[in-house]
Amino acid sequence: MDPFEKAYESYKQQGTPQANHPDSTGKEEIIAVRKNEDDNIIAIKTNAGRELDYPTALSEAKAGHLANVDVFHKYGRDILRSEPDGISENNLDQLPEF
């Protein structure tokens, strides 16, 4: 293994992957999404059964009520995205639709 790979593997072992462990902070997790005809996410569903439109989901995420997501500013507006963890299966775009 080259030194870069070894350093990265050591780095990965320092944390606990969020995707393998349920959120222990009591925050709701996004389990499904609704998309429009342009494939844009327009709503989310949480593990508590709540269905939130996109602006409400942004507000909830900004307030720290949703687990494993970030809000960042791009294209002149706020955007909701999964926290980067290297696992594509838990990206918002890959979640089941409701």
C-alpha cells in the first residue's frame, strides 16, 4: 500500500461512519424524497413520518433538527445535501421516493 493510501486508511479509522450507526442525538433522519419532473427534490420524509416541503426541510436542517445533512449556499440560494461520508447509497438523490 502506498503511503497516501495508508495515510487515508488511517484517517478513515479515526471516525465512526454515520451511515452504519443510527443517529443518537435524537434528530430526525431523512428516509425518502419526492422529486419533480426535472428530478429536483421538492420534499423529504423523515423517520418520524413527517413529510416536509423543501423550504421547511431547509429551515429544519438550519435549526439542527435533521441528522446527517448540511445546508450550503450555491446558485444564489440555500441547498440541502447529505453530509459527505463517501457512501453514495445514503445521498439524498439515492433515497427511495415517496
